[in-house]
Amino acid sequence: MTTQIKPVAGAGRWNAITTNLTDVFYVALWKKAWPLWVGAVALALTNLFMFAFARAVGVFPQMGMWGAQVYNLAGIKVDAPFTAYPLAPLHLDMHSMICFGIVLGVAMAALLSEEFKLRKDHWTGYAAAAAGGVFMGFGTVIMPPCNVGGFYTATMALSLSGPLTVLGLVPGAYVGGLLMKWQATRAVEALDFRALSVSAPAEKKSSSAQPYLGAAVGVTLLAAAAAYASQGMMKQCGLLLFGALFGVIFQRSRLCFTSAFREILISRNGTLMKWVLLSIAIGTVGFALLKATGYQPMHYVLPVGVHTVVGGFIFGIGMSLAGGCGIGILWRSAEGYTRAWVAVVTGMMTAGAWVLIYGKHVGEGWLYGKPYSLAQHGGWFGGSAIVFAFLAVFYLFILYVEAGKRERA
Amino acid sequence: MRELNAIKIKDSHYEVDMRGWVCPYPKYAVEGLVRKFDKGRLDLLVDCPSATEDVPKVAQAMGCAVPEVNQIGGGEWRIAIVK
């Protein structure tokens, strides 16, 4: 980030100070994309602080609860899919605050950086998003839960399920990515440069009011947080703000997990995933230390079995088609992608119907294995060592795939 | 099937409008576009932020120059690719 003071000819110290402040607090934060490593480190630390405050990050289980709420409002009695996320009014539910925070944080960041746009899609895009949401809805209850919760957070939390989701998510994201690549290739093939007629290029639009709207969203966010705090609802207040921080980090660093999984095999490029792995490594140290003190030792330790891989595969296809995982579609929704709105609705309605479909909650019955913490037999040190070994193996796998690209070229 | 909107600005200078195509479509399309294109300048219009980094990387890896990536509106960019 730029921190040096630019020489300002003929102007006083005041100008130098304002220039410097603008460089740091406007240009570096909102005009330029953050380096990926900043996003990776910030995500790990935010997740760690939020775990210490209340809970770690994950968004789909509460979105499934929203779906169940809608069914109940429509007169169809159904319980929320996850017992740890019971039916509750959305404005009182602390877990939902993370989702609302992400939406507000992304909207603020996107507007401040003038990257917001109400983006319409082709009907095939809406169809893909609707299907992607359904796939993710099923994936989240079968895996469980979503990509960020089930892979990223669960691995940090020393859940055996975390590393295993990769066996489903990588091929799933690949299948979804192939469909998109095929579609793009078909469209390019149909284009004939020689047949094009001459016309005027698209014009540049004049500057917009987006940064002011972004500031207004920021004020709204703080006002909502203050309102919860004034009612003594500190968990809601805190998780709303943490959610917003996640939103800002994701929007500015563009650290997209869907892309990280998809591009390993599609473009043989694992740059994003390597940063995600670094982020997990940082988080694992913190989670293991906190848990070793007896703090929520089974937090994000999830059922593990064949369903982990199958659910991951289904979820992987879904996130590619929808253009984002659970967090990804919330994030794109707040950037103005109407396609993502469709995926949010079909995703929450699918996950919300799980108890109707399966007859039991997530984690109960024949489908699911038992939760297994890597610390159960190896202790906190041994458990962390296993996670680091997994990260090393995944890293080597990525290098192996990338080396194949150079060999072919 | 979804089609690409494109126009000719002048000889050897084209504009392909991929606004409305979410990430990663522009990144996947640019490879084929560059290959299909003889010589000259190709302007790609995109409206997904990550394309402003991904598209130049793909084009540069294929030996093209990317003289400009300019914002042309809220959430919209023009990426110039010269082959």
C-alpha cells in the first residue's frame, strides 16, 4: 500500500497530509484491489477473532433456516435443516447477522469503489444460477455445510471432514467449470469478425454518485449495529460487524473460493487456492490454541463419511453454475448480480426443504457419519500436524497440476 | 444459445461487449477471441471486477499487449488487447 507522501508543489503541509490520507484511506482501500495475500491473512484473522467472539464463519445453514421460515409462512410445517440453527425471526437470529453483514459490507465496498452495477443476465444465466442454487442447497445439507464452512473453517477447526470435502469440491467445481468453458467457447466460435458492421464504440459514462451511496450504506450498517447494542444484543451487533468485515475483505481482495477450486483443473492455475491454504494454515494455529484451552472444542467439527465427498461434489457443481459458493452468491448479490439473487432463493428453498425430503435433520440418521476431531486421538498438537500435512499434500497436488500446463505448452 | 455482441470500430479494431457475462466467462472467452483474431486491436467490455485482472493475464500470456484497462462506468470496464 502507498504510504509515502507525494511532493506537492507550492502547497503547504495541509495538502501533503490530505494527499497522504487520500492515498491510504481512499486509493489503497477502495480504488485498487487488495493483494490476494492481504485478503488471505485478513480472512484467517477475522475468522479467528469471530470464533473467539462467538462462532466461526459459514453461511448456508442459516440460509437453509430462512428457506424453512418461508415454507412455514406459506403454511407448510417444516423444521430448519440444522438443529444448531433453529427457526427464528431473521432480525433476531445471530447467525443470520453474518449473512446480512456480508451483504452490507460488500455493498458498501462495491459502491465506494464504483464497482456496483445492477447486472442483468441472459435467460441461460438465470437457469444455470437456479440449478446451481438447487445443487448447493442439496450439497450443503449432505456435505455438510457449505464450501467456506465445510472446507475452510472445518479444516482450521481440526474436523476430519474439512480436508475430505476437497475430494468432492475439486471435481465438482471442475465439472461446473467445464460447462461454462464450453458455453464461452461456443459463443466465440459463432462470432465472425469479418461479418461485423461498423458502429461507434461504447461511450464512457460520467462519474457516478456511487461513493456517496457507499458511505450511506456504511452509516446504515453502523446504525444497525448500534441499535442491536442498545438493546443489549451484543452477539447480533458483533456478528453483523464481523460479517461486514468479511464482506469488505472478499469484495476488495476478490479472493473467490469458487474460482480457487474451479481453476486448479480448468486453467491449471492454483494461485488462489495456494493463498486459501496459507489462510487455513494461519487459522489452524489459532483455532488449535483456542480449542486446547477448552473453548468450544467441538465447534465446526462435523459429521464425516461418504456423504462428505458426495455432498462436496454436488456443492462443487452448484457453486460453479451459480457463480459463487454460499458466501460468493451473497457477495455477488450485493454487487448487483441479479443472477446471484436467483441462486440465493433456490439455494435457501432447497436446503430449507431438507427435513421434508429426508425426514430428519442434518447429522441424524443413516446418511451421516459421526463428527470426528483430529485432536481426539492425536491431541491438539498432533491434530494440527495432520492439518498441516494435508495442506502440504494439497499444495504439492496443485504444483503437480500446474507443472502439467508448462509441460503441455 | 447465447451470442456475443460485437462491432467493428474501424479496420483491425473491434469491440466485443461481454457486459452481462459473469466471471469467469470473459476469461474463458478471451483465449478463443485472441486466437480467432488476425492482427490489430480488440476491445473487450466487461462488467465483472475480477475480469480486469484475469483477462489481461490470459491475453499477455498469449503474447498480446494490454495497453489499457479503463473504467467506463459503474462496474464496467474496457480492456484493450493488441495482437
